[in-house]
Amino acid sequence: MITRRYREPRGLHSDQAEYGFYVRLSGADRELMKRALEVATERLGGRPSNPMLLVEMMKVFTNGAEA
């Protein structure tokens, strides 16, 4: 769920405490995101929040299949 929209982009290297991340998906990418959510839910024992899902996906992305 998106709770706040930002008018000015905030880069990762800014001095802001938070970084907003928004993704639009369609087609096959949407199905892959659904599958990623299912896998994370199984592994964590419950449905993760959006930030937690992003962390889990970044772990897989940066570590490959090890995560």
C-alpha cells in the first residue's frame, strides 16, 4: 500500500531518512512479483509488508540463489 507520494524525487544518496520506492508492473513481470510474494510468504511464515518484501527481493538479487 502506498501511503505517501513524493513530489520531489529523493535519491538514495540524499540526507533524507526515508527513500520512497514505487513500482508498476504488468504482464509477465506482474506474475513474477506475485510468485516472489508467495515464496517470501512461505519462507518467512507470514505475508511480508511491502518494505520487508523489497528487502527479501534485494537479498536474492544481490546474493543470487543463496538468499
